[in-house]
Amino acid sequence: MTNNSVTTEKILNSPSDYSLQLNRWLLKPIGAWPASTSTSRCDRIISFIIVSLCYGLILFTVVPCIFHLVLEDESTYIKLKTLGPFSHWVVGFINYTNLLLRRKDIRYCISHMQTDWKAATRPEDLRVMMKYAKIGRFIAAFCAAFMQSGVLVYCMVTVSTTQTITIGNQTKVIHMLPCAVYKNLIPIHASPTYEIVLAVQLVSGLIVNSCAVGAVSIGAVFAAHARGQLTILMTWIKEFVNRPKDEKNNLEFNKIGEIVEYHLKVLSFVAGIENVMTEFCFIELQKSKLEISMLGYYIVTDWANDDVQSAITFFIIMVSLSFNIFILCYIGDIITEQCKKIGDVVYATNWYYLPNKDMLNLILIISRSNSMIKVTAGKMTHMCINTFGDVMKTTFAYLNLLRQVT
């Protein structure tokens, strides 16, 4: 009996594990994957060590760059070129902290998904859930590949670029680093030091990229699951309204209470998505306005200087950042539209053939659907396609300002 229950539980958990697998691969190596009640003490200690190590690597990259920006006497163009990678690491540090602080909310959404998979018994419902699980998994994989490859290309191009520096009476040619460091603090012209700093920056860059990609991908997976649940709810409503008139006890959907309870569960899950994503969306909005405008400035100046390789590299990164913010805005738009669509589906059915009691119950669903459900950025800005357009317009305004100032 025990073996059968364990086997059944493993089978039921496998679809949710399938949809969340890529997110776990991205967040667990950096210690940001939320622990469950079954997580052992040893695993918690290992996670704490990983988090401390990740913070140390990021700070080792950020702090020398701060000294470089403040103390080095360089032109405005060079300062701006340094500010771009520096802002990427700083925002990654903030995103990493936000992921760690939101582990409880992420765990709530994960547990909700696992419960939904266990509760689904009808084959048609499972097919719908699996369809949207594949969509969420595809978006997660695409975001990870796109963002990581773009930053990797930038690091390779930067490392292959040389720079001439003067130390005392000697002039040396050294390879550049992805993120600049203050040379009086860390002597990167020395042979082992440069390799160590480069390795640390590559690893820390992988960490901050994983934070951004992990947050976007987990939001995409949660949103895809919510859309699947809302699609199932619409099917339930149609089956309830269109059931045969002479059928006193419909097999599964004769009780409107089941539909209302399911609707409230989905709305609770959407509220969990909002709690997970609101701070991250706010950070990404501000980051996109800054970094995309600066990347556009780099592209224009490098193209004018016939540095086509750097211009193409910056263009790839700009497209990946634009794609990330588009996905976040699209997630918010889809959730809002699908939650509102529940009321439209109820109204579009043959509700006027139902008994008066059932009609009154359906009015409750329509009334609840009329309440605007939003995924926001910092509880202020609604994440939707219009917001993405506003971000792009603001970005080009910043780009024009940079060109005028420099």
C-alpha cells in the first residue's frame, strides 16, 4: 500500500517538476531556489555557503569598479562605457537580493502548482495544463539562451580587446576586462592577477545573469500555468451551463460552488505571482530605460568609429534586454486579459436558460472578474504592452539626451 502511494505521488509530481525544471537549474546553483519543508539541514547549510560566496564574487567585481569610476581621470565617453557593465552588475546584485527575500512567495506558487497538478484528474484538463507547461518551459529556455549568450559574446569581445597603460616609465599592453577595475587597487597588469580577476568576473557575470533570467523565466512559467488554469475554468463554466436540462446530478460540474472555489484558487495564485514579480518588474523597468539607452549610445558611437564587432555585440545585448522587458509586460497583459475573460465567457453562455439560483451564482463570477487583476511594477505601473511601448519611447529619449550631452 505504501509503495503504491509513493509511486502515485511521484507520477503526479512529475508534470510540475517538468514545468519548473529549467527554473530550478537556473536558481539552485546560486542558492536562490526556495527550500521546502523536506529540505535537510545539510542542504540549507550548503545553500547559505553558496549565497555567501555569490555575494562575495559580485562585490569583488563591483567595488573595484566603483573606485575606478570615482578615482580614474578619464573622458566622458570612457566613463559611460564603464558605467554600462557596472550598472549591470549592480542591478544583478539587487535582483539577487530580491530573489532571496521572495523565496517564501516563490515557494507558495510552486506548492500551488504542485497541488493543481495533483488535483487534475480529467485527461482533457491534463492536456491543457501540459500544453501551457510546455509554453512556459520554452520561454524559460529561450530567455536563458538569449541572455546568457549575449553577455558571453560581450565578455569574449571585451577580453580580446587590448589596452595600452603606463606604469612608471614602462608602457604595457594588457587585455581589457568585462568590468573595469581600479588599477592602483588591483594590479591587473601582473600575469596571475589578471587571470584571477577575469575568472571572478566571468563567474559573477554568470550569477547576475542567472538572477535576471531566473526571475523572468519563473514569472513566465507561473503565468503560463495560471493561463492554463483559467482555460480549464472556462471549460468548466461552459460544461455547467450547457449540461442537459433533465440531468439532475451532473457528474462533476453540477455544483456551482466547485467553479467559484476553483476561480478563487486561481486568483490566489495570480496574487502570488504579483507578490513574486512586483519588485523585480520595477527594477527591470528602470534598468531597461538606463541600459538600453546606453547600449544604443555605444552602438552609435562604435559604428561611427568603424568598430563593427563591438556594435554588433552591444546590439545583441540590447535585443536580449528588450526581449526580457517585453516578456514581463506580455505576462502582465495576458494575466489581466485572461482574468477579465472569465466574466465574458460566463456572459456569452446560455445562462438565461438556467434556474434563477444558478443565474445569481454566475453573476458573482462576473462581478469578481470585473475587478482589474494586474501584475505591477512596484505596485505602481501596470505591466502591459502599453508599458513596453512607454519604456521604448523613454529609452530613445534618454539616447537622444546622451548624444546631445556628449
